[in-house]
Amino acid sequence: MKNIFTKITYATGLVVLMSFMHSCKKGSLTDLNVNPDAITYLVPAYSFTAAALGSVPGQNYTALGQGLQYFSSYKEVPAAGDKFYNFGGTGGTFAIYNNQWNRLLQLENKLTAADDVNKKAACEILRVLAFHQQTDLLGDMPYSDAMKGLANLKPKYDTQKSIYLAMLGELDAALKSMDATKSNIFGSADPYFKGDVVKWKKFGYTLMLRLGMRMSDVETATAKTWVEKAVAGGVMTDNADIAYIKYANVTGQFNPRVTFMIDGNYASPGGDNVEGGKWAATFIDYLKSTNDPRLPVVSVVWVPSGTSYVADNTPAKQRGMISGSINTKPTDFDSYSEPSLLYLDKGSPVITMGPAECYLLLAEADLKGYSVGITAAAAYEKGVRAAMAQWALWPTVAPHSGTIPTATVDAYLAANPFNAAGTNDDKLEQISTQKWVSMLGDDYEVYSNWRRTKYPVFNYANWKSSSGALSFYPGNVTAGKMWRRFSLPLDERNVNPTNYNEAIKRQNFSEETVDLLQGRMWWDVGPKTGQK
């Protein structure tokens, strides 16, 4: 019996072994790694939609919103840009390479037909848009050596100057290649302009204007050439040209920035917000001082009423919390302003670029003596009007409406005219401050504009010491200053150390020193700091 059992066991084992050996054939093993639910081919229209949606960052850095003094917090730990208590939110990433740039590269490789020129050009506009945002945060990055795959696993870091010149050249080539007689840009799969080639060209040339003005203090002659080229090409001049993404109050279609804000701080009206955040006094006080009609659009005070709260957007009632001034919940916390329900509507749009920014850039360009076909005063007024009008894109959420009557805008401009009699510096401050208000929500671009122009000037010394004197928040990690760049990813020290170390040394930092993130971008020059 024992022998029979042994033979049966052996025979069974042999069958199992043979079966296992069969399953180990190369093809069988490869099949085990195939995701049956994955799409193994690229659908250009779908991929382009994803790229367009990917051009809107899923969230803005809380640290930037606080550092630019839109928001303030009484809590210590979340106050990265309020009290500079830590470096939370200032670590850069290289996600652009394997996300947006890779997506667009794969898509462009599929667009090989002669009729695809407009589609490829739009992809280039989106790529340059995404990369300039990253280099403006981090400075030197891999560019000319990037995206080579196995051919170059340790790419060099290009200087920001060379990156800018390369981006402008590539953007110029893309725009010149656009041809209205060829196919449009993915039609209904294009969430920006439904395929409209003319509007995409305006988008691209306005981006060129932005990049040109970014370098205007460090490469004046070169900047002038690019700015004037952009204007000649045709920039955004009407709110019908706005590049914006529509969202809806439907699961899966929520505005990602707003969703992040709600989840992080404003889940319910009134009470103790998760992060202790409110609008900053700097922002609210400026809007009140100029009787800005956008104040009741974006701001609300939640007034306790029994067991609930009632929204009050009366301008006189709005009150901002002073940045860096407290670290315990104030007894009058409910009396401070926070974003309105209109601003926090998950169905609200995100503006990527529009005529409001364009006109304010043109106003500054005229101050510099560039030939842009419009005076600084006229461009400033048009910029303000466009900025006021764009709030009509937001759905009305009582008691707020984004529709600002023309007569109200007229009154605002009459009371706050362009400072034609001021110095160029006075005018620059007015233009830059207006951009700070008009581009609310676009922290990336406002941060860059603030570093370049140094306006508005922010006061970070609001902590009252035991003697009653005002100073920077004790224990801050930046010597009381707003950082001027973000840190390069620390992973790069391990995977690309030589090029990483060269890059950080070019940006006033070495591994042997404490990095306060005060090293400036290539285009961030001038004696003013933009802070006190």
C-alpha cells in the first residue's frame, strides 16, 4: 500500500511539475503582467483632453497663498507662508517629466500627418506653459538633455536663461507652423477653445508676452524683441479669448483647486476651520481701501445665528486676519472674512490666461519703452475692466454675484485712476498690485510676478513681542523673509548627484549650508525685495 501511495504521489507531483513548467513559458509569464483593463494604445483626442486638464495644477501651494498674503492662519504648524514656521509646501518635484511632458511627447509622436500641424503646435504651447511654471519655482532644471530615456539617465541641468531662450524659440516655431487651412485642434476634445486655431494662437502669443516680460529686467533687449514679436503675432484682447477650464458641481468634474481648499480648511461655514485660515488683512484691507467691487464677490463673514451661520458679504463687515500675528485661536475668530461660497463653488472655472493679465503686462511693457501699440494708462484701464468682467464666468451663489455692472467699474476707475503723474516705479507698483488682485487664485504666476517686480510690498514683521515691538514670528525658518524659490527634489542627490550639486551651487546653496530658499531666479534682480 505504501508503494502504491508513493507512486500516486510521485505521478501527481510530476503532473503538477509539468503543468508548472508549461505555465513558466515566456509568453505565459509575460501575460501575467498585462493589465486586462489598461488601454494599450493612445487615443489622441482623449490624450489631448487630459493634457489640457493637466495644464491646471490640481492645487495651489498653501504656502504661496499665505506668503502672498491672500490668506492667514492662527495655527502655528500650518502657517508655512504665514509665520514661516517650517518649509512645508516648498519642496519641488520633477513630476512634470513623467506626467505632462511625457503625455505631450507621446501625443506629438502620434501626430505625424501634414494635417496635424495645429494639434502639434497646441501641444507645444501646453508643454511650454507647464515647464515655465516649474522652472520659475525651481530655477535650473534638466531641459536639453531631458526626456532621452535610457540614452541619458543623468541629464545635465540647464541654466534658467538657456531654458527660457529655448522655450521661446520652440514656442515661436510652433506658432509660426499653425495654419488655419489645416484641421482644427481636436474640436470638442479641446476644453479650452473647442479647436479654434485663432484663439490658440492668441493663447500662445500671450504666453510669449509673459515669458518676454519675465526676463525684461535681466535681458532688456532680448525681452523687447520677444514682447514686440508677441504683440505683432496677436495677443488676447477680449474676454472671449480667455483660456479657462469649466468645471461642474458633479462628482468627477469638480474644480480641483476649490476642492482642495474646501477639504483643507473650509468644509463648513463658520467655527474653527481645520487649518485656522481666513483671508489676510493685507488683501482685505487693500480691497476696502479702494472700494473694490470684487470684495463682496470673493469675501464673506459668517455671522452666528442660533445653531448655524448666516453669510454677510457687506464690504464694511469684511475683516482680514493679520499675517504672522497670532498663534492661538482669537476669541473673535468668527468675525474674520473667508472665501465666499461663490469663490468656493466646486463648479467654478479656473482661468489659465486671459486679457486681464495680458493688458497689465502691456501696461508695464509700455513703461519700459517697448512698442506695444497701447499706452500704459489705456492698457491699465482695459486690464482692470477685463479683470472685473471675468468674474461673470463664476456661477452666482447667493448672496454673491460675479456680474459687476459697467457703471460700478466706471466708478472704481474714476476713484482709482492710473497714476499718470507718478514715477515709473509708482506706476509699476500700481500695475503689479492690480495684477495681484486680478489674478487671485493663480498663485504660481502671482508669485513669479511679485519676485520680479517686487510689488506689492508685503510686511511679514507682525509678531508683537513681550516689549510690544513688532518683529518676525519667533522660530521662523527663513530669517523672516518670503522664500524666492522652491527646493530641488532631494531624490536627485542620489540619482543624479553631480548635476544636482552643480545646479544648487549656481543658486546660492550647497549641501554644507542651511538653505533658506533665498537664492533668486535668473530673472529676479534689482535692489528691492518686495518685503519688509
